[in-house]
Amino acid sequence: MSEQRAPAEEPLRPGKRRDTPFGAGIPLGRWAGVPIHAHWSVLFTLVLFADVLATYELPAARPHQSQPAYWLVGGVTAVVFLATLLAHELAHAVTARHYGMTVQRITLWALGGQTELDGEPPSPKADALISAAGPLVSLGIGAVCAGLAVWIGTASLPVTALAWLAAINVLLGAFNLLPGSPLDGGRLLRALLWWHSHDRAAATAKAATAGRALGTVLVMLGFLELLAGGWGGLWLALVGWFILTGAASERYAVRAEKLRGLTARDVMSSAPTVAADWWTVQQFLDQLTPEAAHQPAFPLVGLNGEVSAVITRPDLNRVPHAQQATTRLRELARRNNAPLVSPDSPLPELLLSLHLRGGTAVVMDGGRPIGIVTESDIARAAELADLGWPGAHTRT
């Protein structure tokens, strides 16, 4: 399974190396300067496929062979399959470079691979060809393996392995052509819609919607198969979950495009009320003004005067009234989820970070908090951008 995407920026520490959702991975070398990595889950795939081949597929097709022979051919075939996954991703990379795009890295993982591209394709045609390149290579590899199996024509373990590689690559290529992002078929759908409407953002949103529908169907089918006693449903549900996650990333990409040029200063709630993290909930509520009560989140400061965490109104609501006098604010704090950002942090770079880290960011200037940005603020800015809002929008 293949996914192409522009890597997300880390908004908190400029200059930090970009990381993929799969982590750094195991380095496998470079192709034309592009680093190639394998996520640790690739080892799971290797063991799983080698086991399936050695204990089921090969003995069923060619019985009465030795166990070492089954495992040798099964292990080699599993490694060759991973090489075909890499060929799929390299096809995306070669085509993207043809259209002047920069390839950041290629990462293999349990369900396929990811080719990270810097930026967006320059045209619907480029988008379509970059997307189609991977499935076409997979289908081509399947055809070559099938042809070799027929040409050799002997009833042997290597021929059975070639037939399996042919089937799995055709299946991989065909599955990736399903019309839903982040699959290659979803990219093809986006290219078609982009060509028809001349609106890439709208086309991306529609392809992501198709991806959500496809992922939901696969997850439901997977659970139904599990309920019926088929463990293959677990793999199907995992694939569906991957598609749902990728479709959600596509939605963030659409919103990031709308927010281009805006910064945290443009959408933040200014002059936030700040509380001491050692206060109790009751002490905080006693000092809360009616104006500050509308604030979506509250930065907490420690004894050193630095922001230590953030609490929200839902955090306060979860404290029973009888415990308000004994529960300290730091016990409610979202210590690991509140990014501290500068007023000039670009909103597109802040978007995913907010989603992953609690939905609230504290805007800092000169070591003091001057504003709050929430996912609701960013959603409001995106809605205004749809209406053609070009300027700064600051609310107090």
C-alpha cells in the first residue's frame, strides 16, 4: 500500500529534522541521494509472510518437500516481496522528480510504503502520472512473475513462489487503485476532479471523503470477518484504519492550504488569564472574572514564572464540586500536549501539532503568554478563508 504526502513541519522548534509518522526507521541506503528507511513493522511483515509461505502456501501447492526447503524459499520470497514494495515507491519517486518535485525520503512499513514529496504536483496530469506509476509497476511486476512461472513450467517451489509473487503484486496494484485517499487511486480521483474543477483543494477534500467511506467499509468488513471467526479480518480492519488515518491527514492538508500566509497572531485569543499551577480549583474559580470565563483555555505558571501546562474548561468541569477545594490545577494539567509557539508561527505548521497535542497552543512573546490558539480558532479562520478573507483576524 502506497501513500504520497508532503512532510509536515514541526512548528515548535525551527530547524529540527522532519520526522515521518513512522519514526526514523532502519536505514537501508540511498537512491539518487534520497534516504530509504524501513519501519520496524517491516520485520513483522517479513516473519508473517515467510511463515504463511513456509507453513501453508508452499506445502499446499508442493507437498512432500523438506521443512528447511519450505522456509528457505518462503524467507527469500518474503524478502523479494519487500523489494517489489520498494520498486512501487521508487516509481512514484522517479515520476515526481521528472516533474521537478523534491523527494524527501522513502519509508517501507508493514502495510506498504510512503514516498514523501516536498510540495504538491504542478498540474492534474503530473498528479495522475505520479499516482499511477506505483500501481503500474506493481501490476507489471506481477505480469513478469506470472510470465516467468509459465515459461519455466516446472512443478517446483521456486515456480510456486513466482506465482505467489505474481498474485500478491497484482492484488497490491489493484487495491491501490481503489478511489479513496490516501491510496494511489484516491490521488487519481483527485487529479480527475482537479482537472474538471480547476480547484485542487476542493478535489483533495472530495478524495479524502471517498477515502473515509472506503476505510469505514473495510473496518466494518474486517470486524464482521473477525466475528465470523476469520482472523484475516484483523488485517482488513488494520488496512481500513490506515486509510481512515490517511484520509484525515488529507483533510488537514486542505485546511493548511486555506491557512497559508496566516500566523498564530492572526487568530489567537489575546491577553489570556494566567493561573498559578499550585492554586486549587476553588481558588481559581474565586478569582475568575466574567470576561475571562469565556476563555477556552488557561495557561498555568510554576514557581519560576514559566508556563508549565494548560487547562481547559472541560478539565475544570470534570472536578466534582466537593473536591474543588482540594484539587490543584496542576493535577488537571495537560503537561505534554500544549505547544508553546511564537506569534509568527505559520498556521499551516501549527495545524497538525494542535490536533496531536491537546488542541490548544500558548502563544509566547518575550517569555510571557500573550495569547491562546485552539482548533476552533483555526477552524474559524479556515471558514473565513473560504469566504475570501485575506487579512488578519484578531479577536479579544
